[in-house]
Amino acid sequence: MAKAIEKWVEKIAALTQPKEIFWCDGSEKEAYKIIEKGIKEEKIGNMPIFHKLNQKSWPFSYLHRSHPLDVARTENLTFVCHPDKETSGPNNNWMPEKEAKEKLISLTKGCMKGKTMYVLPFIMGHPQSPFSKCCVQVTDISYVAISMRIMTRLGADALKIIGNSDNFIKGLHSIGDLDPKKRFIMHFPHENLVWSIGSGYGGNALLGKKCISLRLASWIGFKEGWLAEHMIIIGVEDQNGNITYLVAALPSACGKTNLALLKSTLKGYKVWTLGDDIAWLYIGEDGRLWAINPEMGFFGVAPGTNPKTNPIMMETLKKGSFFPTLFTNTALDIDKNEPWWEDLTTNYPKNLLDWQGNKFIDHNTKAAHPNSRFTVSITQCPTLSKEFFNPKGVPISAIILGGRRASLAPLVYESLDWQHGVFLGAMMGSETTSAASHKVGVLRRDPMAMLPFCGYNMGDYFGHWLEIGKRLKNPPKIFFVNWFRKDKDGKYLWPGFGENIRVLKWITERTQNKIDAEETSIGYLPKFSDFELSGLNISKEKFKSLFSIDKKSWNNELMEAEAFFEKFGSKMPLQLKEEFNILEKKLNG
């Protein structure tokens, strides 16, 4: 056993005082031993940690119900504690390290009494990749132990790579007593440490997820010269068998997972999946941008997922394998002993328990929590790219950014160049969803879908993007998408889902310089003649509505973005201020 890890675990055990320490090796036998413990021994309130589902229809699947007040990321209780406040930036909550540690120690002291401490050694990224990071998390709940086994490369390999070194990322987690007033998710980037207390929800408790793979990794990337991004990675194969690799950043519940597992409606086209949430981007020896996925699983939103909207994900969920599949805060069909959520089927099951385990009666409410989730291994995905297992990753030809906008943004447009693309990405806004604890439907600035996850000042983050672009020999083109544009009657103009392959086709053809585009004030738009619309009921007039640019609305957007940029003061790159002035002149020229 690596001495530095043993020493750290002993230190944490002395603080938390667990009944026993369980070192996880990542084996299948071990996983089911932990699940049995979660069924028979561990509880949240009166609820067992796991409920075994129908194993014929949902192989190796289990239901977990979290505490009713612990169902989403709690951004107001998430802190990034750099030594100084300016480095953390206005995009992060900050607390002086001494104060933060005093609070955490007080809340964590003795928090694991009578419980098992699970020690989880894991690797983010391919073990042979020079960009992979070794980590160790401790937790006192079996749900996190099993989830981390699904989401990361957990096991003895991490211990072998770490050896006697103390160069590993540390994660301390306990559910505590699940009191929201005693809940904190604290990051100490200069120590490579995440300390989470009081929550068992995914983004707050699975520390390899947003905490390490984005907040800490973005800071590490800033220092080392690479990017940690909230992005999917896909390969788009055309009718000639050529594959173009893309990354895409979309805020939660904006079609990101559907795009990562898209089932093409165009003959000869196919989408290969490499990741649905996180991309680590680095400059290769060839001067191109390359991407790896540091994760091993999907942690997706259940409501809205069904055989029509995402058939590939449904197949993934029902495949069953070496890894269990977990459902969190979905409803339960009592008669079939199956998970259920809104839009899974047309009709409600006759006998249904809601996400809190109560008899579901009121159809004016939701049976499944709007942010209910599934956790499933990426190895079960039928469209998994063989390049997923390549330690080098894949070369990226295009970057797609987007969000949920009922108006303003066209279906797809291309930036004029890298700097222009970074500027447009920096002013990105999206209408909010239930994935975080805030109001739904409010416009929120979310640059590159990274606002809640950037582990340092976003002014420096924008500058880092610009520097990466300068170092690239052939920078990927940057595109923007919006599947959610509506007409005057509030109906969606674009069918979305599998039809989004038509947008990806246009994007890949632009990266290959096969087709021209129309230059506008905001960037390049598709020409009607170049956009594949066969089989769709979209007239030339409707096409114009999908791509119309309302200058008044864009001027309002600029003014709101300017107020957002001002938060970063002198940290805001001058190049982006120049781009702001250029766009303003174009809109009012």
C-alpha cells in the first residue's frame, strides 16, 4: 500500500472516527457486496440505500432515493478557496482557507461514527495517458462508492501508479446528517483537495464528477497549458466512412446527452460516442487540439429520456454488464418493480410510488423528481467509439457551444475565427433548468457552460482560451447551436433529437471547407441550398425564421453581456472588449 495514501486515510479516519475502513479494489464481487450492504444495513432516514429492481427488464439495476432536501447541486454552498479571493474570481464563492477549514473540521469531526469509511482510489482518464490524474476519495455511503466505480477507473491500478508519491488528488466526503444548514462543498485547488459534507447528491458527493474533473482540473489545466471543459466528445461518420471528431458544451438539460448518443436519421451518417459530459483538451505534438474523456460513465437526467428521444441511451441502460446501473429519485412502478419517469411511457403506470417513496396520486405533480438521474457505465453504450480506449484521445475539428433560447440565437452559426468564437462563448446565455438549485426558465449567463464549474477567475479563463488558440497550428472552428427556438405561437421550429444530425452534417462539411456560408453580423450562417432538409416539413420561410437575426434583441444581449463582463474588471481580456465593439458597430451600422 502506498504510504502517503495510508497516512492521509489514517489522518481522515482520526477526524471522522468510522466504525471500519473498507479499501475498494473495484472488482465485481466487491461491488455486489457493497450493494447488499446498501440494501440490508445502510439507510437514509427509513429508506435503504438501494432497492433492487426487476433484473429481467432492467439488468443489474437498482433504485436510490436521496434525502428530499438533497436533490441537486447546491451552488450557493460550493466554494473555491484559493489563497486570495481574486484568483477564485466573482464566478466562485470564496472563503479564507483558515475559516473554511475550521467550519469543515467542526462539521466533519466524528461524522462517520458507526459507519463504514469506503476508500476509493481511482484514475481520471486512461491509465496510459500523460494527462490522466490519480485520485483518492473517502466516503461514508455505499451509493457514492458504487457510483464512483461506475463513473471512474476505480481500483488497484491507481494505487500502483501513485506508489509512494503524495502526488494525488484528495477527496473527503461524508453525508453528515444531511442538514442543508451544515452542507458545504469546498475546493482547495492549491492542495488538490475537495472536502464535501452534508450531501449525498451526485454533483456534491461524486467528487470525481464536477469537483475534480472540472473545478480542480480547470485550475491544473490553466497552470499546465490545457483545458478542462464541460463538453461531450463525439465522432461524426459520413457516408464515405470518414469520421470528424467534435466537442460540444451545452448546459444541463439542453440536449447534451441526446447529442452525445444521437441516432442519425440520415442514411450513411452515424455518431460515435466518446463522452457525454467532460472533455480534457490539450495541444498535441502535431499542433492540433486533442480530447480525452476522463470519465467512465454517464450521469444523465432521466425525465425526457425515452426510446423516441434517446434510443441509444435506453439501450445502454438496459444492457447490463460488469457494472451495476443506478437510478436516483425516479418513481417506481410497483407492479413491474421498474423505474419510471415522466415521458418514459405515454401513460402513468397504475400503481406508482413517487420519487420519495409515497403512493403517487396527484397527476398535477411529478412522480419522478425533475432532476432524477441514472448512472451507467459508458462501456454499455452500443455506439461507443473504439477510440475511447486510445490514451491519446481524438483530434478535434470543431467546437460546438450552445444553450436553451426561445428566441435570439439561430439554429446554428459559425464564428468568424477563434477569437470571435471565444467572445461569443464568453457571452453565452441559457434559460435555466432544474439541474441546480435555482429558478427555472430564467436567462443565466453561462460561458462555455462552465460558469458553475470553472475553478478560478473566469477573466483568466477567457484569456487562457485565447492563449490556447494562439498555440494551435490549425484551431478547430467554433460553432453555436440552439435546438430550442420557438415561433410566435410558442412551438419549436426545429424537430431536434435525431434530426440534429443535419446540423452536425453542415458543421463537418464546413470544417472540411466543402461548402460556403453567408457572412452576417454574428457569424456565418448556412445557405438554404447547402442545408440537408429532405424529408422534413421545413419551407424556405420557416428556414428563414430558424436563422433570422433580430438586431434589437442582439443589442439587448450585448448590453446584458457587458454588465456580466464588467464583473471581471481588469481580468477581462482586451481582445474580447475589441470583439464587443466590433459586434456593436455591425449591429448598429
